[in-house]
Amino acid sequence: MKAIGYFYEDTESPEFVLSNQRESFISYCAQHDHQAVTEFVDRKIDDTNRSGYNLLLKYLQESGSEFLLLVSGTEILSNDLESSIDRILELDSFGAKVICTTGDVPDPFQYALKRWTNVNPKGTRGQQIKEAMMAKAMRGEGLGKPPFGYKIGSDGRLELNENEHGAVKHIFQMYTKENMGMRRIVSKLNQMGVTTRSGRGWSIVTIRDILRNRSYIGTYNRFGIVTPRNHTPIIEPETFRMAQEILGRFSTPRTQLSNEPFMLSGVIYCAYCNNNMIGVNRQQGWRRKDSSRVTGTYRYYQCQSRVNKGMCNYHTWRSDVLEETIKDQIKELLIKGEVNIKVMATGLSSLPDSNIQTEHPDPAFIKTLESVAAGFISLSYMRDAVSSIKKTRENTGHTSSEHNLLANAINSGNLSNVINSWHTLDSNTLISLFKGLIEKVTVSDDSIDIKLKHF
Ligand SMILES: [Zn+2]
């Protein structure tokens, strides 16, 4: 595969010696039969703006093809955990998979975890998940589901699934050649009686996952290791590239998405697999029959274990419905006096302050990183999770007059003002309330179980 080297030189630090990085790049390419095509360099002494990195992004964008981006370690990308993860995700969105060439951890997420948290991913959650998957395999349950269109052959590799691969071809055909949007593809497939593997109808989410899945061009990506031409492709690379281009046209920059925080981030769990549910923003665009364009934003909470690993099914809750329901139930508890105000005060004082640069990595961030490092969630969900964590952090740091309302209520021990203005409480205040009171909310498709904090 074509490989690009990215180096960062800091002459004052032995970790950032340029010649060592270049040597590591060359020998990694030789060892793994990758073709070294070019390199980009930033030097601490020159500037702090990383102009080399920006040139690299430009290069990736203009070439439009896929590369491996080799770095000696993730510290080359940035000097702190979160911004180096941001860059890994950014590079991925430009078609470059980051690989670390020194040490025994090529996966950048596992590498970053190990470096910045002293957590050895092989000994933690990643290992537990892998063990759970192996136990499943021994019971004859299979190691996760292969992508729609494939089955797992006797040698453990993906083989075409005769009943499904035609539908995959058809989906790409409709999207790239027949100018059909995802909404129309969904209704067409449902009309034709083509079902998903679970037997349920198609949705925009399942169609989008298919259009984005690189397995269909024969690339296999698991635990961060990319193996091109691993199995029989279903889709021509050119068609796949076109699909990505159209998908890109409809997606809008993240900053334009709703800035409302997800109020239940960090306290909400899936009843089926006990993993976190994360807030997801989706901007959707489609054409009306008169060819005018319509867009809308959809917000929901989704189980992190989903994706195509077969660890959990597709469980979602619309965010407004879930938040309203929880809000109602909390109000009931407040009115009944079942909530200890002192507990709430303890919860509030432990709220993170966004103005303080956290010295220790954010636990919510680490947890998500562990999931992606274990191959448990996909990069696009990592992206959603990261932005949702950041938004929650930004929003909980600020105080508002309503926040003071809450503080006053706690100090006076009288909650009636809070209860009276219940329907006009802003989201920051609600986030504080929820974080202060709720230990955990477990949701299934048709039940919600709130567990309050006890002291
Ligand atoms: Zn789940």
C-alpha cells in the first residue's frame, strides 16, 4: 500500500530526532512491503502552526486516494492526547490511516492510550472484549457478523454471500449512477421486499453504513490494521470513491451542527450490553420531487457497541423523547421529596470546569478511546463521541442565572423555585441537575430505569 511519512523535529528532545523517524519510516515500509511515496516534516524551530501537516492534508485531499500515514508514534501528531486523537480522526477523514512504526503497537489508538494513560490496552477492556469474543466463538456463535453482502468462509475470511451481495451492488448503483438519495433507496428496497439480515426494513443509517464500508472494495480493517485486497470486492474502487464524494457533499461541517449538548452524556447505558449510549447528531439532506433540497438535524442516543461487530443490536432513542421522559421522572422525584438535596450539592461540586485545562485525561474520553482501540466502535462513532464529550464539557463549565437558581435552592434547602420553573430550565442547569442526582440511567427499547446517587 502507498505510505506517507510524517515527522516532527524538536532538536531539544531525543524523542523527536528527525533521522530516527525517517529511518523508522523507511524500514517499516520495507518490512511490510509498503511503497513510500512522500514525506512531510514540521520543525518546532520553524513555526508552531504545523505548516507541513497542513500541506499533508492538502496533498491527501488533492490526490483523493488512500494512504497509510506512518508516524513513529502519536506524540508526533500533537503533544497531548486529545488533539492527537483529533488529528488521527482528521487524517482518517482524508483517506489516510495512521500507523505507528515504533514499538509493538501499530494501532494509533492503542498507542495513544498506552503513552498517555499508562494503560496497557492489551491488559484492560480491550483484552476483556477480545476474550468475550473468543468465548463466543468457542460456543459456536461466530466472531461478530460479517458486513452485509459477505459471509465468513471456512478459512475465516470474507466470502460473497449469494443472497446479499446483489443488494449491495444495487445500493451503490442507485446512489452513484441513478442519482437517488438515501431516503429513496430505503423506500425502493423496502418496496422490493429486500430485507436486512435481521429481517427488518432498511433505514437511512443502515444504507449510510453500507455506503461507507470499505470492506466492499476488498479492504479489511480490524483492530487498526488495514489489509488491502484481502477478499473479493463487491464494488469497484471508482464507484466507491464516487459514493464517498456524494456523501461528502451532503455532510456539513460539524461546527454547523446543533450546539445543544446531549444532556444525558455519561450517565446513560444500554440495557442489553451495558455499554455507554452516546449522543449522535445527524444532518440529513435529501431532494424533493421538484428537486429542491431539504435538510434537517436528527439527534439521538445510540448504543456504542452497535456497528458491525455483532456485539449488540441497533438500539437508539430520540434525544428529545428520552430527555423529556427523564426530566418528567426527576421532577416527580423532586416533588415527592425523594431526592436528598445534600446529594445534589455533592454532585454539583464535582462538576468539571471547562476553563481549567485538565491535567489528567477525561475519563469519558479514555473510555471511548478504549472502545475504539479494541476495535469495538468505528471511527465515525468515535468522532461523534469525542464531539459530544467536548460539548458537554464546554457547556457544564459556564454558569447562568438559572444555575444560580439551583445553587440558591441547594443552599436554602428549598427546591420549590426550581420545581416551579421546571419547564423553562436551560440545558446547562438540567445537565447539572442530572449529573448531580443520577448515578446511571439504563434504557432498553421500551424501558427506562433511573438509578439515583446514594451517599
Ligand atoms: Zn448495547
